[in-house]
Amino acid sequence: MIPFIKSAKKQGGVTIRDRRLTVIVFSLFFSWLLAVPFEGQVLYTIMDYYGVSAQSYVFGAMAAHFAGLIACGFFVRNMRTAKKLILFSIAFCAAVTGVFFLPPSFLWTAALFSAAFLVGACVAAWGYYFKSCTPKDERIKTMADGLIFSNLLMILLNMAAIHISPQIGLGFSIMVLAAAFLFALRLPKNGNEADETPTEEASGYAGKFGTLAFLCLFIVVITINSGLMYQVVNPAFAHLEWLTSWYWAVPYIAALFVMRNLSGKFNRSYILYMAIAWIGFSFIAFLVPGRSWINYLVVNTLLMGACGVYDLFWWSILGDMLEYGKNPAKIIGIGLASNVFGVFLGGLVGNAIAAEQTNTLLAFGVVFATFIMLPLLVARLTKLLNHHVYLPAPAKTPVRAQIQTINEFALTEPLTARESEVMGLLVQGKAYKTIAAELFIAESTVKYHVGHIYSKAGVASRTELMNLILKKPDMDSES
């Protein structure tokens, strides 16, 4: 057995083995998604090999992928079903990838579209494992690891297809799916019952669906530039095949690595605004005459670095929002479908408009719209989510002062010693699992104490509790 898989230690009530398994499975099947059906270079090379236009295949695969992401949440309602779908989807995709070893026929269309649909459903179903196998506080790291490793594998698959042969690239992609299937067999069949129901404070927040809708709109708008990149920027540097085959995703991976490992004290919200500027500067650099390797490095580094910052932003936000709904497949599916729709729109526009200057002006329009939307989105998310690393940190109030305030406002009696301990961790934004692990008690016991805290304070959610604390007029002087 692989040593880092064999470990079964617990972190915040979650088995590290299961968490690592979820990262491995995601990385393997997502690398196949990036390398084959979703604007993948393996797909493009096999199309070029047979002299077939890839355009209709690519857009059709995107539409099928979008449909799979949306549909999954309607028929996958628990982790057991999610595991069955993941195993079936991976096995099916591995089987139909072999169709592309044959000459072009109607089988290509059927294989690509059906595989794109199922891998979309597979990504959405993986949301159950994202929620159950990673504590809320650590989901940004799980997501960063999954995206980093999947993109590294994608680079290897792309280089095999481009520099060795399309058939070798196809063969390696099937091997990746076979490995994903073997690891997926070891995923747990069931999660904790609490993981499949929304938390008490989550169910009490009326604006969560509006915030999710606004987040999805933001994802659509900002990823339009990704679609333009596929159809406009990448073809402009096609003559630099050796460089583009491997460097394309390097700035993306580097941005993910940096954002993953930044100190918790660092305010990542500033980087969101910086990344918008990077996108604008990348298209300015694209307007510079000449298509040299230096021009490519500048354009691609700025653009893909920004994509890495924002992909981890909305992925990790969706990870936190899994606490606000019963079905993780719906939340992940809708969020990622927004990304696919944005790329689809950008690709259609970039393909329809031949003039590079016109597409660049459109990109600037998208940058401007994103800049206007971002502060509105951050404000909404800050009200909904506590202590997310991409969002501005709330004003810190000493825990003792917070507990004293609650005791002063208590409707019945002061908090007990244990309730005070739970309260101190609760107001720090920590999840029930994390509180249980730190206090060495059961998660059900944490919920029991939280219920008493809410009852004594006369509130129904963590949001109301925090608002009650902040209403104390002399709190700033006490701190």
C-alpha cells in the first residue's frame, strides 16, 4: 500500500486517508477532463492527425459537460450513489477514449459527448467527498492540491500527445483513468449523517441562495476571458509549440501553490483586485506587435496567474457553501457549470469575431465588469461566510469580551464552563467538527451545547449571535 494512503489519522474528525484519496481521485479524472474533452490538447492532436476540424466537437463536449454538471444533483442524493456514479463514469470514459484509436466516424461524436456528460456528473458527485472528507477550514488546501496535481498531469498528457504521438497521449490518458478507478474503489461509501444535512446556522440564512446566484454570475463573467484565451490568445502563439505545450499551465499552478501556502494573516482579498489588473495587463501585452516567446511569457504568465487566483477563490468559496445545502452535488455542479458556461460564451465570441483588436476590447469590457462586481460579491460573501481566507477578516474582539457580552444579553442564565469553551471556538468561525476535535468531545455534543448557547442568547444562528456581539456599543473600548 502507498504509505501516505495507508495513514488513517484523524484531523478535525476527518480521516486523513480519505481526504488524500479524494485529492488523488479528483486529480486523476480531472486531468483527463482537461487533457481530452475540455479543450484538451490530446483531443486536438488526434483531430489534427486525422485532418478533422475540432471546433464542433469541442463546443459540443462543453455543452454536454455543462448538462452533466447540472443534472447530477437531481439523481445523486447521498454518498453511496455518488461513489457508484464516480466509478461508472470513470470506467465509461476509459472505455470510450479507446474509440479515438479508430478512424473518424459517428462513434467519435457519441463517445465524446457521452463521456463529457458523465465526467461532468462525476465532478459534481465528487462534491460529497469534498464536503465529508475535508474539514471546512481546510477545503481551500484540498482544492488547491487537486487543481495543482491535475494540471501537472495534464501537462504530461499534453506533451506526450504533442511531442511523441496522439496515440501515446490517448494511451496515457486511459492509464490515468484506470488509476483513478482503482483509487476510487477505496473511497468510503458513507459519510457522517451530519455531513449530508445543512447546519443549523446555514439553514437560517435567507440570503444564501441569492449569494450563490451572484457568485455564479461572477464566475460566468470572469471566465469569459478564459474562452477568449482558448480561441484568440493560444492560436496566436501556435508557432511556439514546444514552449506552449508545457508552460501554458505553469503560472496557473504557481498561483495556486502561492495562494494555498500564504499565511493566514495575509489578506488575500487584495490579491483578487491585483489579479483583475493582471488580466487587463495581459491583454495590453497581447496588443504589442510581434508574437515572440517573450511576448508569450508575459501574456500567459499574467493571464494564467490570474486564472489560478480566481479558480481557487470560487472553488474554495463553493467548498465553504457546502455547509449551506443538503446536496453538495448541486452546489458544486451549479458552480462549475457557471465556469463552463463562461468559457463556452468566450469561445463562441472569440470564434465568431476574427479581429484580435475587437476581442481584446471585449476582454477589457469583461475586466471592467468584473472590477465592478467584485466588491459587491465580497460584501455578500462576508455576510454569509465566517473567516474565509479570501475575504476581509472581521474585526477581532477578545473571546472573553464576546462571552461576557453574551452573558449580559442572556435571556435565562449565564453560560456554563463547557458552553463558554464551545462559544469561544464558535465565534472564531470554526466548524462543529473542528470544535469537537479541539475539545475532545463528540460532534453531537457540540451541537447540543450550541443549541443551549443560542437558546440562552435568544438567537437562531451563528450570524445572529455575531450580530448580537457587535451590537454592544462599548465593545471597541473594551477590546
